[in-house]
Amino acid sequence: MTTLSTVEEVADVIATAGASASRTIVGIVGPPGAGKSTVAALVVERLGPIATLLPMDGFHLPQARLVELGRRERMGAPDTFDVPGFLRVLTALAGWESGASSDGGTATGAPADRVLAPGFDRTIEEAVPDAIAIDAATPIVVVEGNYLLLDTDGWEYVAPHLDVTFYVDVDPAIRQQRLIERHVRYGKTPDAALEWSLGPDEANARLIEGTAASADHVIRLLH
């Protein structure tokens, strides 16, 4: 496992991994507040038109469904995502099922021209169907999310779709402060933001930190 300290280094590793492949799927993992979304976006920007971004956030289960399941108060935990839907998208991107689509469409004998995936609106904490379209000609897909390397709850089927993986590591105090600020920015009171950051977010962070050893590379950006 190598440690990388700049976005340029990460992009170079990805470009090398994808040099001889028609499609390379990259996984960028990290606990809440680690900065994985920012890192992934910067890497895609650095790589240019050969890369596109697929955040895992779009696969959050709907709020109403979380309430039905009694899981709303721990939204963000592994069992609050549509894991089968996420896997369908990864499978279509990898070309493991010709003609597969994000809505589970049947094979047509030829790969889909594009794969549709949901986005996520943080202001209402709901997925946005088909907000992301990934063209079949795009050779590098950078996937970012919490549980890409988790080996339970159905997530264990994700890692085999990933060609190269990175774990974003950051000082816990910095990570927690970022989370508090993010929650306040999207409408929580400071007290509620602190409670959520040190409660559900921290429980998820400990679980995700346990998957770090499975990554191919660690990212510790210089500040």
C-alpha cells in the first residue's frame, strides 16, 4: 500500500491503471468528513474528459422508506442505502452484463450507450433519479463513497467491480469539525450538528476506518 499526498499523484496512479483498459472503475473511500468527495472531484477535474464522477450518495434510500424501516435516525449507515441498485450501476459500467442499465433493464446483446445513476440533493436529503449520465465511451469512472470496501450487508459485492482503490485519511478532529460545519450549512442547529457528528457519523466512521487496510493506496493530502 502506497501513501499519496497530492491530487496529481492520485491522478497519475489512476491514469497508469487505466492505460491499457477500455474501462477503469476507481473507488475512493473514506469516513464522513474525510474529504473524499472533494478529492474525487479534484481528481476527475485533473484527469479531464477521460473521467467522470459517480458519488454513492445518490443511492440513499428515500426518507419515507427509512421511516418505514425505522432507520431514519441513523441515515448514512450501511443498511440505509439501495445496495442492489448501486451494484446494478457498477455492473453496467463494468460491462459484466451487456445492455444492463441502472433501472435493471434486460440485456439487449450490446452494451448500453450510457448508464444512468441517481444524484443526491443535500438540501432535502433525497436522491434525484437519473441525475447522472455516464457515456459508454468514458474510460475512467471515479466512484466515491463510504462503504466501497465494506465486506458485509451486500457491500462485499462492490469491491470486485473496482480496479483500483484509495482510502482518504485525515485527522479525526479536522474530520469532525468539517461534519459539524456541513450539517449546520444544510440546516441543523449547532447542537444538533454536534450530536449527529459525534453520534451516527462517528459510528459509521469507525466502521469505515476498519476497511482502510483493504485499499490499494492511502491518500493523505498535504495541507
